[in-house]
Amino acid sequence: MSEDKDDLFLAEMSGVVPLKREPRVILPGKVRDGRDPSLDQRRQAAVQGEQRDRNILKEDGIEPLDPWFVLEFKRPGVQNGVFRKLKQGRYEAEARLDLHRMTAAVARKELFEFIEECYQLGLRSVQIVHGKGQNAVERESSSILKGCTNHWLRELEIVQAFHSAQPRHGGTGAVYVLLKKSEEKKRENREKFTKGRVPYDPS
């Protein structure tokens, strides 16, 4: 009797086509139905788990700083004249990051990505606003962000120097930052310098 039921079931299901299933993981470069491939890439990243955090900035144990404390830092090799111009605000900021009202965790992410992106774009002089607090509530948050900014910028080798801004640019609530020249910019400068020059031939 059971064999008859099996035969009957198979006969009834003979024309049924299995439903198409979406693959669990989409390989990079594969486009489905003309849709944005970035959607598939984001889904793939979610399946594989979060990518390793490249952010090297320390999160804990950073002391807050007084709102009026002047930040200053210069790596060996940075010329005194260059640092003096930075301190005086004579380099125009090519980009600006405002950390106001951010938590330290969010500010850590924003500052790291900002500095990296500026370097990749070949920017040399940028500004970061951490605030100094106009009232008691803001003052506590700003002093924490100021301490974090002071610590984090020193951790990034891309950063060559920094100094608290002039009053017209935010005073001790902001900082001028000088970045290392990117390899791309170095290459462009070499090409400009050598363009049109005839190599020296001693013979």
C-alpha cells in the first residue's frame, strides 16, 4: 500500500520545477539582474563577518586636557620655519573635520578615516575642530576630545606636526595639522622638476 502511495506522489510531482535559490555568497564582480554589485559585496561582507579594524588609535586611558591648553607637536626632520608657519596659521586648511558633539568612540573612527583620506588625496594642511566648551556640559566633552586628538595625532605617522589654531580659526578649540607628502605627490613633483631638463652628460 505504501508503494502505491509513493508511486502516486511521484506521478503528481512529475511536472514540478524546483524554485531557484539565491546563492548564499556572491563572488566579487558577479552582477545579478543588473543590480548594484556593491549590494552583493556588502552582503558578502556581512556573511563573512566584520572586516578587521585597521584603526590603530588607542581608545582607553587618555587624559582630558584643559580647554585653554595649547597643543603642539613636531616630528624630527620638520623644519622650524615650516612649523612656525603652521603655528601662525599661514597654511590654508585644505580640509576640515569637526568633532563637536561626537563621542570619543565616534571621533576615533572619524579622525582616523579623515587623516587617511586626506593623505591619499595628497592634502598637506588640514584642520581639526575638537572644541573647548562654552558651558560646563560642553566643557567636559570638549576636554576629553581635545585629549584624544592630542594623543591620536601623535600615533599616526602620516602626521608630521600639529599646533593649536590662531583665535581667528578657533583658538585652543581647534588644531592645525601638517601631513606627510603622499607617494603620489612626490612622484608628481619629481615629474614636474625633471620635465624639460636635459640629463647631464659629462663625456
